[in-house]
Amino acid sequence: MLRRVEIVVAPGQKKKERIDKFLAAQLEVASRAKVQKYIEEGLVLINGEAVRASYKISPHDKIIVDIPTSAPPDRAKPENIPLNIVYEDESLIVVNKRAGMVTHPGHGNWTGTLANALLYHCNRLSTLNDPHVRPGIVHRLDKDTSGLIVSAKDDVAHASLARQFADRTIDREYWSLVWGKLNSKRGLIEAEIGRSKSDRKKFAVVEDGKFAATEYEVLKEFKFLTLVRLKLRTGRTHQIRVHLSYIGHPVFGDPTYHGRRINYGEPTPRLRQEVTLLLKIMDRQALHAKTLGFIHPLTKEHLHFDSELPDDFTEVLDRL
């Protein structure tokens, strides 16, 4: 099966960029290597003609890409994937999700997700949020964000938890290492978030975005990084990462929002060496959902959970 994508290069495109690099940035589903393969197989046409990967795009170029696709499974399948279970009863389960695990199946990640693991572990899961691909999933964490996440085993528990998330009564606290030193020890970042105008795979602070607010508190300052505690007043996609990048303090290690380049201090050889070492340890954003608190849907008891920082995070802290 092929899915056709048509792109017209903007009239204001001044940069003479290679077609493989340009398409890798434009297409959610394709790496640069995959784009080069499409080109070799004649699946990429520019102005009706096949080109090489080295072709430099020009304004008004009409690009057609036929992307090979396979039909996704009709439902998530149980998979025997180990879980770090923090709490479990008949109504819900709280897991300390490892970095690298996607919350639920979706484009490009149909297996190996938290939902697949929950299906194997639990006898039943809630069905309110697309039971075929998101069984039990009440909320989500980004793939490379580690930490606490709660899932529901029945629809009553799911509805109660979802209502608490919607009402912003869920107690959630994130810890993160960010670049530089913030101007104040405590603060509130308020800025609208929406799809990036330049890259549809990213989010950004934009005028027509949705209101978002993030609280922060400095826990400890290091030479060029700062450990902060964060609380969400709203729940936008990539909110913490976008907000911190917006104020000039990207999350350390974040490949999407400028966290893997030196963002503080003079880039001396010594600093470059230190940063390179730490980035080898932290090959993702240094963001961890550390605490989670909510009212139990059945017992009405207030539950509160705290989790240890993962090994890569603590190793970076130890070296700092």
C-alpha cells in the first residue's frame, strides 16, 4: 500500500537544501535514510521527474512522495513486557514507566508500548478511551519521559481519574535538568502552545495556540545546569519541554527542543568535553514524572506516590 503526500516548496524558501534532508524534516514517518531509499526506488518525484538525493530544492517545486504503508493492527495485542509496578488493586495500576517506552500504540509504534504490556499483565482494562489501541490509558507521558503513570482497569475508575485530570486536581510533580540558571528560584511560565509553523512534528509557543501554564522551582544549581521541580497547571503536548525552551532553558538532552547543544556559558574545550560525556549518559530529555497523587475512584482515599530517579538521571547528577 502507498500513501501519497504532496508538498509544494514555499515561495520564500531561500536555502538550497538537499531533497533528502528537506523531506526528512517534513515527513513524520521518515528518517533521512528512509527518504533516500524512497528516492532510490523512484517513489519521490519533483515536478513530475525522479531525482537524486543530492537534488537541491527551489521555491515552487512540487514534490510527490509515495510512502509505503502497512495496515496497522485492528487492536493492541498483549505482550510480555516487564513493568515496574508501584501500586495495583482491582480498580487501577500505577507504573513507573521507563524512558523509551511509548504509552500506547500509534503511527510507527504498534508494539512494545505500555498498553501492550498492561494487556498482558491485567485481566481487564477500561474501554472508555479507544479500547482497541488505548485500553486502560487515562493519560500519557512522552516516549522518552520516564516516571509515574496511572491506568484504569474498569470504566468507573477511568471516568473518575479522567475527571480529576480535567479538573486539574491530580497532583503531579516533574523533576528536570535544564540548561543555565533561572532568574528566580520560583516562577510561572504562561504562554500559548500549538503546532510549530516550521515543523509539524514539533510544538511551539504561538499566538493562536492554547493557553498553557507551568510552575517551576529551583532545587539545585550546578555549573551550567539546574535541577528544577515542575508542576503543570494545564496539560498541553510537550508543554514542559516547549515552555522551558521558550524561556531559554531547554531540558538537558532534549533532541527536539534544543537541549543537546551548549546553551549556557562559554563553549570552551573543557565545557564541550564535560557536556559530551553527560550527553552520552543522557541520550534523551532529562525529564521524570516523579510524583503522582489522586483520589481513589472507589475508596475515595487520597493516594500519593513518589518514584526514584532513573539511573541515567542519577548518574548525570552524581557527575555534576
